[in-house]
Amino acid sequence: MKLSSKKGKVQCIDGEILEKLSLKTRNKFLNYNLMSFLDPKYSNFLKQVQKFFENFEKTNKITHNEDFYEWIPEIGKNGYISRLHKFEDIGLNYEPHGMTSEFMRILAMDFFDPQLTMATGATAISVNPILLHNEDVDIRLRALKELVTGEKIGCICITEPERGSDAVHMQTTCEEQEDGSFLVNGEKIYQTNGSKADWAVVYAVTEKNNGNTMAQFLVDTSWDGWTAERVNIPWTPRMHVSKENLVNLKVPPECVLGKPGEGMSHLFEGLNLERLSIVCLNIAEAWNAIAHAVIYANMRKQFNKEIFKYQGVGFTLSNLWAQTTSMTLATLNVCQMIDDKMEQLGTLPKEFNLALGTTASQLKLLSAKLSERVVYECANLMGGAGVCDNTLMHDLLGISRLQEIGGGTRQVQSHILSSALRNIFKQL
Ligand SMILES: Cc1cc2nc3c(=O)[nH]c(=O)nc-3n(C[C@H](O)[C@H](O)[C@H](O)COP(=O)(O)OP(=O)(O)OC[C@H]3O[C@@H](n4cnc5c(N)ncnc54)[C@H](O)[C@@H]3O)c2cc1C
């Protein structure tokens, strides 16, 4: 039997089915679904990233039980950490790039390894503020290049033990020194990659609870005053999520990405695209689960028939498939609108970006819920095979349960949407 895309301790699934659940076949399933909608520029890119991961898995005999952080340099060297930008500022020339390309990158990487994809997302998000505010400063460009090319790992530090959803009223303080540096003091928590990160983007305020005094810093985690402890999140055992203690952490002037007063707008400026990246991740997880369940149900026999032929299985899968396809098409449409605007104008117009905030929240709300339900139902349709450790279904089950929390909870998205609806009413 050839290696499957995941190897558990005890083989529970029939060898022939396990072989068919390979990365290659699941990728093929995804491609059949997407090819008629995608511009060749993107379908070719999707296939290119898929091929990379198929080869990577085979060459390195990957079982998906490994420490995936060790794979990052190789992935980065090949240009698959972030595709949101061209990255000309650091001498790269990524083509294709943009929101649709990022969606393709996330799909291909998620089919290979969902936990790796979520962790890489945190590095990709930390790249955005450094890119936007690099101002040609050497250390910022170095951090940017190291993160994008996978030499180093990044994290973003917003959440605190006492300030989660209420991120604006931070407790972590920063105090300006005579030489223009800042001393940062406080605690952060639930940072994806925190204890593995080499570079961090940290937010702090000069006055506790006053978001208008917020600043944004680039931090080298080897500096004195930074310590990070890993938090145990049992649903994603291979991903590092951490709690950081910042004690008189000295940030030099060249690492001040946003002075006090600029931090809050810096925090919000990239939020729409970051939230949309999470939407892409949610959709990728749903497709990955559907690919597993469709293959499995078409091969597994009970009562002398493939279980797919029982309406309880086939119709349930059809329903999950319809919902996931619809969510994919909606997201592709939004990605394309963003890419068109960026190509025509080089930036997103203010009015468009404002409307996009609502759209990103709508998609985040629905896709997180969808991903959790689709993954659970697919695992359920696979019986014991869906919950044992022989396939990536187990990883998908864990990770899809986190998606309603990170990147703004379900209630926070609903809160944003109800405010937006109220504003529309006021304009009638
Ligand atoms: C796996 C994982 C990765 C993460 N990665 C990062 C990261 O990289 N960087 C980072 O900075 N943070 C990260 N976070 C933190 C994440 O953004 C927060 O967990 C989230 O914002 C919620 O904050 P909290 O956990 O303190 O919950 P709380 O804010 O305490 O919320 C608890 C509950 O109360 C509800 N609630 C809160 N306020 C309201 C309200 N006004 N109306 C209605 N309901 C409300 C929430 O929806 C939730 O259900 C991560 C979290 C997880 C779980």
C-alpha cells in the first residue's frame, strides 16, 4: 500500500480507500468543482501550489504528525507564505498575487495540512502592517523579507487576558523615552505562533483603556523583556498558541510602525482582508472535509451497497456541497472585486472599504458556522473512519471548532452587522 496523506497509529480504514483519500485525489476533486469558475490564471496557480505540496508530502514522507514549523523555510522559499501582495519592496515579484491568489494558496495548503495553514495565516497577517508601514527602514524590510520567504515566523499581539473582544480598551502600556524608544509593559494572550515567533507586531497604549492612544510596534522576540509560554489548545495540538509577558520591552524608534494615536487606525486598516483570509480558510476546511467524505462514501459498503447510495448519506452530502459551493462563489466574487479595484486604482477606495467591512463580517459569520457544521457532518457520515486518526478529518474537526472565536467572535460579527443594518435604516 502506498503512503496515504495521513498516517495514524493503527490502520482502521481499508487500504484501498485510504489510498484514494490521498492529497492528489482530493485535489482532483476540488479542481473538478472549481475549474469552470476560475480564470486560468488562478486555476493554473492553484494547480501549481497543489503540485508543490503533493511533491513535498511525498519527498519528505510526511505523516502530518510532525512539527510543521520545520517546513516553513522550504514553503517560503517557494513563495507560498502569502500571495496577497507582489512584495516589490523586498525585491520579490509574486505573480499572480492578490486576494483571489491568496484564496488559491490557502485552498491548496489546507488540503495538505490544515493546522499548518492556520499557523501560516498568522505570519501572513503580521506581514501586512510591516509592509504598509515599512517606510524603507532597514530593520522593517529585513523583518518583512524574512517573514515572507519563510526564514522567520511571525505573530500578531492584540488580545490580552482581560481584553478579548473589547480589544480597543487595552491594558498593555507603552511609554516614550527621551531617545524616541518605547518601553512596553503588559500581557498578551492567545497569539497564534507566539512561542515560535521571531518577529511580532505588538499593540499598546500610552493610557490604559484609551484606544485613541494606541501605538503599533515591530518587535524582535529575542530582545530582553519578551517571554512567551505556550497555551495548550487541545483541538490544534501541533499549532503553537501562546501567552506573552512584556516587561520593560524596549522598542527602538526604527521599530515604531505607528506612533501613539496611530495604532487604532493601523489595527483596523488591514482588518477586512485579514477577515477575508479567515473566510478562505473556513471554506478550504469545508472543501477538504467534503472531499474526504465524498470519496469515502462512494467506496465504503454497508448492507452490500456503497453508503453514498443511501439517501441519508448522499442527500446530506449534496446539501453540504451546495452550501459550500455557494459560499465559495460568493467569496470568489468579493476577492475578484478587490483584485479589480487594486489593479485599477492601486488601493481600495474609502467607500468600498467601508462596505467591505460589512461583507467581510457577513462572510466570516456564515463561513465559520458552515465550516464547523460541514466538517462535523462529513466526519459523522464517515462513521469511525471520520473520527480516528487515519486521515486529516480529525485535524479538521478540531480546527473548524476554533473558527467562530478567532478573528472576532460570532457575537462580535453579529454586533457589527446589526449596527450596519441600523445605519442603513437611518439613511432611508
Ligand atoms: C486559536 C486561537 C487563535 C488566536 N489567535 C490570535 C492571534 O494571533 N492574535 C491575537 O491577538 N488574538 C488571537 N486570538 C484571540 C481571539 O481573537 C480572541 O479569543 C477573541 O477576540 C475573543 O476574546 P476572548 O477569548 O477574550 O473572549 P471574550 O471577549 O471574553 O468573549 C467571551 C464570549 O463573550 C461574547 N461577547 C463578548 N463581548 C460581547 C458583546 N459585546 N456582545 C455579545 N457577546 C459578547 C463573545 O462573543 C464570546 O462568546 C486567538 C484565539 C484563538 C482561540
